[in-house]
Amino acid sequence: MTKARILSGVQPTGNLHLGNYLGAIKNWVDFQQDFESYFCVVDLHAITVPHDPKTLAQDTKTIAALYLACGIDLEYSTIFVQSHVHAHSELAWLLNCITPLNWLERMIQYKEKARKQGDNVSVGLLDYPVLMAADILLYDADKVPVGEDQKQHLELTRDIVIRINDRFGTPEQPTIFKMPEPLILKEGARVMSLSDGTSKMSKSDPLENSRINLLDPPEVILQKIKKTKTDSIKGLTFDDPDRPECHNLLTLYGLLSKQSKENVARECENIGWGQFKPLLSEAVITSLTPIQQSYQKLMNEPDYLQKVLSQGQEKATEVAERTLTRVQDALGFLKP
Ligand code: TYM
């Protein structure tokens, strides 16, 4: 029996943080054995805001190495770099010509990022969700494991599928694209900032203390957790709308120490922050240390990483080219 497919990706911008790990990569690792999985480093997405050409290639390698260090297993999964598979940008163009502009103007992430960019908003930033749709549809992905913030982009992808299948499907071939489903888990899908429990942990937050990066050394993690925003109430509880920081930190603790919400609620109901912070620090450091060790090892073997990415490119290209040809045929292009 053939396995259902997964596709997902992370942008090589800055360091990966606990939100990226718990919202996405950890789930990729947990699900990978049950699927045929494709994980790309989405470098074409990273240039939709001003970027530094001196660091892009190195950042791309860092993310690929982190995928492996977090536990992506090449027996089940393919790791590749988005720009190494040309079909991504080519399919994005075809989809561009079918996607209404006002669908893109509605995207929340676009509006937020555009506000930050001021006068410097690129066409690429607006078009970003179409490129994301191309990433997903090229692999006929059944499931797309992501954090909550990507949900609207996946809905757009689904709308594009409906539109194309409606317009270009024929009685012989009614579906050009397979309909992908988001895979968003309840816990970890929206990890919040350590400085403000009402905003998302984000790579672009100017406050470094607002996030824990996967490669932060233990002393930095201890410092960041010491400084994290809390409140003055003793007894820690989930789901209190007046205590968003408390909910976030308990959730992080539960996910990283692999304990159920009920266990964490029981353990923490009578303790204060002074007792809780060392517990959380230990859970974070214990989870990240093996990832950091494995990452260092991989970065000392550049030939290995190179080989992984080149095999990934080959495998991904084969699948992606087949889909691209199918779409070109459906749209009526002259064969070369
Ligand atoms: P990116 O690089 O911003 O984030 C990568 C993944 O991390 C998740 N994430 C979070 N999850 C929980 N809490 C947070 N605070 C948090 N911050 C980020 C994101 O939801 C994402 O899953 N457009 C995508 C990359 C992309 C993609 C794709 C994903 C491009 N093509 C195709 C899936 C399929 C992005 O910018 O993710």
C-alpha cells in the first residue's frame, strides 16, 4: 500500500526557535514513519523580505542540518532546498495567473509584514502564499504539518485547488491537483513570546529574550527563562485568559517534558514561579542538548550534508517535474 504524503518547510531566516520546533518540526519527526515525507528549506520564501546574500547559503545549510539533528530520518523523509527544484517557481507562475489578486491582499501575514516593511513591500511578499501553494501541490501532499499561523495560507491553497480543478479538469481527468489537508495539532501550534504571552514567538521579534532558539547554549536558556514575563500569583494554571504567560509556559513545559496537560496541571497547581522556572529550564535544556550535539556533528561533516541535499534534490525533482508536466498539459501548453 502506498503511504500518504506530507510536505512542509521552514524559511532559512535567522535561528529556529521553540515555536518552529513544537509547532512544526517535532510533529514532522513524530509523524514521518507513517507517511512519505518531503521537507524543504524554503529559501525562495526567505527573499520575500530584504535579505542578506552573504548569509542565505549558510542559513540554508543550518536549517537542513537542524532538520536532521531534530530527528528527520532519511529512511522515511526527503530533505531538499526549494530553489534546487526549479518546478517550484515555475508552478508558482502558473498558479499566479489563476489566483485572484484580492485573495492575496486578504492574507493576515501579508498585511502584518507589509506594515513593518513600509514603502519597501515586494511583489514577492504578496505572492508568497502562491509559492507556498506550489510547494505543496507539486508533491500531491495529503497533509501539511504546520503551526497555526500558516492555516490561512493552507486555506488559500485549497481554494486554488478548487479553482483549477473546476476550470481545467476534464471528464477524463477531473482533478489536476489533490486537495491537501492542514495538520495542526492543538498543543504547540501557537507558541507565544516569552516577553508577552499574547503575541506569537517569532524570529523577527527585535527582543532576543522573547524566544528560545534551538541552538541557544544552556546558560542563555537559563537567563532567558529567568527573565521571562510572569505574574505575581501563586499556583500555576492553564487556560486562564488573564494569565496568558502562565498558560504558555506550562504548555512548553508539558510538551518538552513529554507530560500530559493533566499531569502538569497537578504538578504545578500549588507551586510558584521560583519553583517552576528551574523545572522548565531543565526540560528545555534536556530536550535541546541532543539536538545541539547532533547539529555540531553534522556541521563538521559538510560533505554528508551536501550529499543529503543533492539526493533530496534528485528525488524531489522527479516528483515535482511529473506534476508540473501534468499541469502544463492541463493548461494546454505546446510540448517542447
Ligand atoms: P516559517 O518559516 O515562518 O515557520 C516554520 C514553521 O514553524 C511554525 N511556527 C510556529 N508554530 C508554533 N508557534 C509559533 N510561534 C510558530 N512560529 C512559526 C510555522 O507555522 C511553520 O509551520 N510559509 C511557511 C513556510 C512554507 C511552508 C511551505 C510550510 C513555505 N512553503 C509549504 C508548509 C508547506 C513559513 O514561513 O514558515
